[in-house]
Amino acid sequence: MTATSTQSQHPASVNNVALGRYIEVTTAAAFKITLGFKPRYVKVQNVAASAVTFEWYEGMAAASAVKTAAAGDKTIVTTNGITVAADGFTLGLDTSINIVNEQLSWLCLG
């Protein structure tokens, strides 16, 4: 069995960090966060009762994420997850994390 490893080094190293909060008070919908850079890692945490976390790592498909439930169970989301763009990211309408009146906190590295 062969192990494969990749590592990013300068100039592809982390040069940008952004974090923030988002709350939807009317209707849950996919939303875009504009950062001004393309993230290589995105973490979105629902800080309300559901406490679900989505993480996207460089190389993952669009609309996907690693979902961690409040109980700690991890699954791979392949639709309505996180899609990265050249200037930010979009969080899809996955109803386990994107919920009306529940705060989402996010962290991006790029």
C-alpha cells in the first residue's frame, strides 16, 4: 500500500484569515459571504441549539462538507454544503445548519 501526501508551501500558504457571523431572520436560504480571497478551509458553526458544524477543505467538491452533529457524529454532505468561489464561499440550504433565527459563525483561511 502506498501512502500519498501533499503539502502546501509558499506562495500557496495561508495569507488570509476571515471570520464573522450570519443570522437570517426571515426565510432560510443559501447565502454567499464575500471575503476578497479564495478560501482553502471554511468552517461554519451553528452556535444555537442544533450546534451543527460544517467544514470544507481544499480539494473537496462544490456543495460538500464534513458535517459534525452536536453528538459528535461525522458524515459527508454532498449537496447543500459549502461551495468556494474566487472571492468567498456560499453555504447551501442544509436544514440541519442553516436555520432561521439561529446564528452561524464562520472562519475561513486562504
